[in-house]
Amino acid sequence: MKNLNEEIGRIKSLMRILNENTDNKIAVLIDGTSSAGKSMTTKLLDAVPFYKSTDPNQWVQIDSDMFQGFNNEEEERRLKLDHPNIRDWAKGNEVGMTSGIYRKDGVEGIPENPYETERPYKGGDMRAWYMAEAYLRGPWKKVIFDSVSNDVLKYVPNAKNILLHAPINVLMKNIDERNAKADEPRKHEDVLKHYWTKYEATKNVPDEEVGHSVPITKNDLEDRLLSSGVSEEFTKEFFNKLGMDSNGKYYIKIRDEYLKPGVQLINVDSKRTEYLNNFKSIIDGIK
């Protein structure tokens, strides 16, 4: 009887996957560092959090932050998407999709997780798996992903990939303005670490499709970082990671290892207005 029940459960799970039709869905990923301006772009679409939506035809927002944390609403959202076999284990513990990693490490008492083979975790940001599950299982026709990585593309490869690049001066301004209003300040260093994983400096003027053609200098950026309270030690590390070893003119481009086919780069302008029009044009083109 146990084997029969397991087989029935496996067939039901396979049917669930087969029934997930994304042909009539629009998925857009807005990737970018923290404070790049992603939230402003979603406001153009009047997107609402997916768990608050009552209309499958409206734009809904699925953010990586919606699945972060324990013993709270974020954890409950993850648990709903985890397989029933591991929900008890996952509650108050690591996220459910890490169960196989613990099992392989020899930790005892961790139940089997059928989702590990049906739709396996593919590395990177674990939250991306939950973002994709919410999209694939939900009824929403128009979904916008908001994340600081492009890992959700591993599970939703047909999503429109928009990379929002805020030049460093703009980025610093965004962080400073946010921190002046926020109860929990955002660390400049954390945002700059996001930045160097996505972008690098080059002496050659890049194409607008993959970079920013406005030149910058190391001295100017150093003054800007230090004026925002970034330490001299971290500033040196930042330039080293970015590949800026002298003054002169530099340009910023997407790192080759981060560049994905079909990505559309939007450079945020200093007035932070024109980029919104560019974003709207892209969205209008895929409706």
C-alpha cells in the first residue's frame, strides 16, 4: 500500500508540472543591485504583491525578499510551496529545498523531498526557487520578479530579463536618500558588493546594450564613496574588485560571466526619470 500511495503521489506531482502552462503568462525580471531603483519601476505597473492579488489579470510582484526570514510571514510563504513531506522539518529551520543538502551530509531524520527531482534546486539564491514556484503555480497572467540576482532565470528561462544599472554616483545618492528616511539604514558596502558581482570597469567605451558610455574616474568615485561614509579600506577593495587600478577614464559594463542572452540593460539617468520611460517602452513591447 505504501508503494501504491507513493506512486499515486508521484503521478499527481507530475500532473501538476504538466498542467503548469506559461504560454499565456508574461514574466519580467527586474534585476539590479539594492537601491538601483527597481521599486520605482514596479510602481509604473501598479503591481501588487502576489499574495494580496485577487485579480489574475493584474500585474503582480514576486520579490526575493518575500521569501526571506524565519518564524514570520515570509517563512509561511515558503512552507506553502514546500512539499508536505518536509514542511515540519523546514519550519524554523533552513529553507525546505536545502533538505537534500543536509541529507547528503549525513544528517539523520530529514524526510525525502520529491521536489528535489521534479524541479531541483539549481544553486545560487535559494529564494529564486520559491519565486519561480509561486509564479508557476499561481493564476497570475502578468508577473514581475524583483531580485538582486538573475537566478530565477534558471527556473523561468522565458522571463524578460531587464538589468537596471544605477551608475555609482546615482547609487550612492539613492542609498543616502533612503537611509535618511528608513528606520533600518542600508549599508553602502553591502550594495557595492552587489555592484561588483554584476559589473566591471573597462577602458573601452562599451555598447549601450551591455554598458554605460558615460566616463567616470577613480578620483571622482573615491570622493563620492568617502563622502557617504565608506571606509578607505573598503573603497580600495571596491576599486580592486571593479578593475580600476589607475585614474584616467573608465566605463562600466556587465561582467561577461553575468551577461545572459536577451538581457536588456537600462542605465538610470541622474534625474532618475528617463529610465522609467525606457522601462515602460520595453513593457509596452511585450504586452
